[in-house]
Amino acid sequence: MNARELRRYSRHLLIPEVGLRGQERLAASRVLVVGAGGLGSPALQYLAAAGVGRIGIVDDDAVDETNLQRQTIFTEADVGQSKASVAAHRMRAINSLVNVDAIPIRFEPSNARELVRLYDVVVDCTDRFPTRYLINDACFLEKRPDVYGSIFRFDGQVSVFCASSGPCYRCLFPEAPPPESRPTCAEGGVLGALAGVVGAWQASEALKLLLGIGEPLVGRLLLTDMLQARVRIVAFDRDPHCALCGELPRIQSLDPALYGAPALDSPVPEIEADSLDDALREALLLDVREPHEAVLGSIDGAIRIPASQLEGRLSELDSAARYIVACRVGAKSLWAVQRLRDAGFTRLQHLRGGLLAYAARHEEFEFF
Ligand SMILES: [Zn+2]
């Protein structure tokens, strides 16, 4: 390392866990960032500033004016230009010592493994469910860690999937909800600064993995709620029945059919959080949150079947009964309603805004 590099990275070199050897290790490392948006902006900037030797940016999109509220790597003058190219240009300006690959194409089943293979760590900065599963699956098949982040309104999540013996995204969420039932930031909104927190956290996890230091978020899901200023970490294990990393894997290649999603047949009758108490006099509440989401309790009398287990546990439900299906934010419940309809259930409603909307009106609940 020459004098200029020693000076440039001096604040890393002072950290015993990094030091000269760690900095040299970063310079010899390669990171692929999928998505140059809200999460990608901070992740790319910190990875470039940190001196990661080669950084790939996959994004086929162009900068849009609505991006500027959170995608801080772009400026007003960039609107209409390729995100990958503009981001690469900014990163070279931050640190001319790093090599940046602008890859302005869509990350898809036909190129996913090839791209992932070229890098040591992959950072998932997308906001689409099918791409998230695709990144996870490609990372598992190519034995690369997947640093996952997601944001919605005030809620953020971070974890590390597919690291050596750790669990994968499908161990946590076996199947993707249909796009109609899970709004993206474009549809549901997001607090801009949340993207900064989660994207920077992802960069930090990627750097830890490259350096081989600390405790990465393997088998742990970090949940942040910016509105309440709370952070929780929920541990989860590898699922022996996982379709990808389980004992009898069903996914052994990237079949494009895995990354499409069915559409909902017809609109689902909704019930507002305000009228839930009244409605529950004549209906049963079916709480489909995953166990890690339901750790802080539920409404008395609710039937709790996580959406991921619904198909295997239909016998616990009565197809003639009236159910109000609820999840945390009112997205997974729509997906669950579709599954129940397929199974012949007809008297279904879903709780608009989810149990969070209900909790907002009832101080005794804390559906974090
Ligand atoms: Zn798995």
C-alpha cells in the first residue's frame, strides 16, 4: 500500500480488527450490488469509500424525479439517465482506487448465476420480491453470501443469507406473496432516511463478511421501526424442509417460472381496523403473521397459522366459517386469502392495514 492509500484509509487502519491486512483484503475483494436505489445509494457509497477493490452495480432503470427523496447518490441533473452508469461515475469520484462495473441490465434467471459468481459478496438492494428470491437462490447455488435489506414506510429489515451453513431467505419466507399484495416503496411509500440506515447497515455487514470479523447477521433478522425508534433482532434457523437449502431441495436451478407470481382473482372484501372489534362478534380472526412477527402477542381468541404454514394446516380451519384474515401490515393477509379461496373458503375478509393499524388505535397492543 503506497503513502496515498495509507493516508486515505488511515481511519480504517487504526481499527485493530481491520488494520493494514484488513484494508488489503478489502482491496482484493469484489462486491455485487443489485439495485442502485434507496438502499443501493448508501451501500455503494460506503463500499466505494471503504476501498472494496471491485464493485458491480446491476440496475436497468433510469433515474426518476421521485427517486431523489431517498436515492442520495443521484442529483436533479441525473433524471432520465442510467442509474448504473451515474452511480458508477459518482463512486469513481469518491474513490479512484476502486474498479466499478456499471451493469445496466435487468438481473434475471438467465444471467443471475453468472453475475453472482464474479463477486465474493452480493448485496440485495432491490425492492421486488421475485428478484429477492432470485438473488437468494443464485447466491445459494453459487455459494456466495447474500446481504439482504428491505424497507417499507418506517420498517426496515437486514439479514445475511446463504453464508456457509446459515439459513437462506426461503427458510424465513418460503414463498413470495403476489406483487399485488405486497406494495413496494413506489406504491406504499418509504421514509427516505430509513433507506440510509438500512443501506449503510448492509454495507457494514458486507465489509464484515469480507474482513471475516465480528458476528454477521447470519440466522438473525434485524428489524427496525424508525417511527418508534426501536430495533429488534429475531433469530431463525435453517429449515430442513426449505425448498432450496433443505435436506431434499426442490430448487436446483433458476427456473424462470419460480420468479413470476400469480394474480389475485378478484378484490378481497376489506375491513377497517376501527370496526374489527364489532366484526369479531360474528367472525374469527385468522392471524397469519410469521412467528418472528408475532412474538409480542396477538388478539385474544385469534387463530394463529403463519402464512408459510397455511397450506399444510388448512384442516384446522372450517371452510364454512367466516374469517377475518390479518397479518402485520395487511399484505400477507391478501396472499393468504387467495390461498384460502383456492381451497374453497368463501366467507373471507382481510384487515386493511393489518394488526399494526389496529394496534395504532389500541394502546395495550404492541404489534411491532
Ligand atoms: Zn433455506
